[in-house]
Amino acid sequence: MKFKINRDHFSSGLQQVLNVVGSRATMPILSNVLIEAKDGFISLTTTNLDLGIRCRVVAEIQESGALTLPVRKLFSIVKDLPSLEVELESHTNHQAKITSGTSIFRIMGIGADEFPPLPDFADEHSFVLPQGDLLRMLKSVSYAQSTDETRFIMNGVYFNFEEGKLTLAATDGRRLAVTSREMEVSPDNLGSLILPAKTVGEVERLLGQGDQVRIAFNERQVAFEISVGGEGKEGGLSESIYLVSKIVEGNYPNYRQVIPKETDLHVKLNRESFANCVRRAALVTSEKSNSIKVRVHDNLMEVTGSSSEVGEANVSLAIDYSGPDVTVAFNPGFLIDPLKALSRDEIIFEFKDELSPGVIRTQDSFLCVVMPLRLN
């Protein structure tokens, strides 16, 4: 194998596939990137057996071939090379010679035949949607995923394609975030999956580089084909990045039963103003006393926080409200997370009494249910 490539394009391609490789790979080959050179591109592939990614980078191929090299070490070397033109040549003992300007590196690799291939699968369900839409949806719910390994079924984001829409949901048992968008879902294409948290993070990182994303899945795995750029493709990458992942197997909890049927009282709020109130009140809370109180009465919302270690804070916000005097306590982080993730200026805050959950809604099919804390 022998090719010439632009240093920055090479570095950009390696950066796209780097995250999948864990710091403690179970086998040496899983710390490596598979480099395949042919047809005017090099293909870069990494996998941890649960998640795999492949992208292609424009290169001048002088001799086709394949080799695997330690991806983190290779990335460190490539991004620090002195010249824009880089030449990589492999030898029969799985050693690669990298030349750039006056610098020469020789790196030991492993044969390409030992690299586990990315699975090719017959997709039972396939959908195409704008990258910007999926990115906004993921960001508006992903913070609510559970990190408790004993509740693995909730360690991810639930995707449901039915009733002419895509719905995303995430919950950790103390809060629930749900969002949806209308799209064409034919009767023979209905389906759902739970996307693991690690894959959610990778998809969020990769989206936004192009226009469309194609999602294809079956009962065991899912693939994302993410288009990259247009005429001026970034980093010399080819038209798309391919990401394939195992899905979380099992049935997602019936989150709909958690959504309150009746929330008697509601207030329209400026999202940023409400977030600032919560953030300021939370400044005086502590790990031992991590709660704030939200009180609404007579066109006023008061957000208070206190702890014996720090002191007290009281922040007020003028609102349009003429209902009963109600006080509810919440974990401040559980309110700040959805407020930070949303982009709409106006939100609706719904509540009933001190024992019932609070609900943050927007006009465009988003809601977040937050369980209350016991009032001291």
C-alpha cells in the first residue's frame, strides 16, 4: 500500500473515527484503525465490537492495499507533521513508513485480515431525515438518559417510528424528556429501537456536517449514513460517514403513563429568564441540600435555594399568573438541563401541587416531566 495525502485531510479523517476506540481495548487490534487504499480514497475504520465507524478521505493512491495502525499514536503523529504533503507506505512486516518534509516515522501495525469487519445487515426499516432536525431532537432529550448500569434498558434514547411521526424519549426514572416530529412512516416500515448512550454521543458529534442522515435498523443493530458537506466537503472527506451500532435489546418502559394527564396550572415563561433564576438560586445549594423551591403567586414566581453550609438565595420573576399560591421543590439540574438544551424562547411551565411532577413544554412537540422533591 502506498499513497499521498493532505496532512489536514488525513488528520480530520482520523479524528472522525478516533472516539469509538476505548482507552482500554480488550484486544490490540481494537486499538487500531483499518486503512484501506483504493480508487482515489483511503477508507478509515475503527470498532469496539459494539460500535463501528468508517469514513473515506481523498488521497493519491499509488499502490492499493490495507493495513491497521494504532489510531491514537497515528493521529498524534499526523497532526504534528511539518509539511502538508504526507506519504504513507506499508511493508511486508506490517510496518508503515510515514514521510512528511524532513520527518520520517516508522510504525508497527497489525495485518488487515485480523481486523473485525463492520457488519453488513439487511435493514428492515429505513428512514431519511434532515441532520439538523435529528440533532435538535437528540440534544433536547439525551441529558435525561439513565447512567445506572443496573437499569441498562434506560441507558439510551428510545426511537419510535409510528403514527406518521418519529418520537424520541429518554428517562432515568426521575425525569422524562420526549420530543417528536412529523414524517412519513408507511405501515410496513413501523419500528422502534433503543440507541445506546455511547452511540447517542457519537451521532450528536457527527451530525451537522451535511444535509441528510439515513437511519436503517433491524432487531439487533442500527446504521447511520451521515452525509458530509456539499461541493466544499470538509477535511477532504467523501460524501458520507457510516456508523453502525448494536442496539439495547429489550422493551423500553411505557413512558406515556408518567406524563401527567392533568396539570391544572400553567405559566408562560421566557426560557432564558427562567433558566437564570434557577441557576442563581442553585448557587447556594450543596450536595447534601441539592434542591430549590419554585413558588408562584399573584403574578410572581419566586425561586429560592438554601443550605446550612452556604446560605440563602431568593430570585423573583414577574409572570402572568392569578391562580392559587403553590410551592414545589425540584433538583435544580433537572430544570436547567432541558432549558439549556432547547432553542425556543418561550416555554410553558405546568404544575398542580407540591406532590405532583412539573412539566416543561414548548409549542413544537417537546415536553420534560420532572419529579418533585419533598418540601422541607
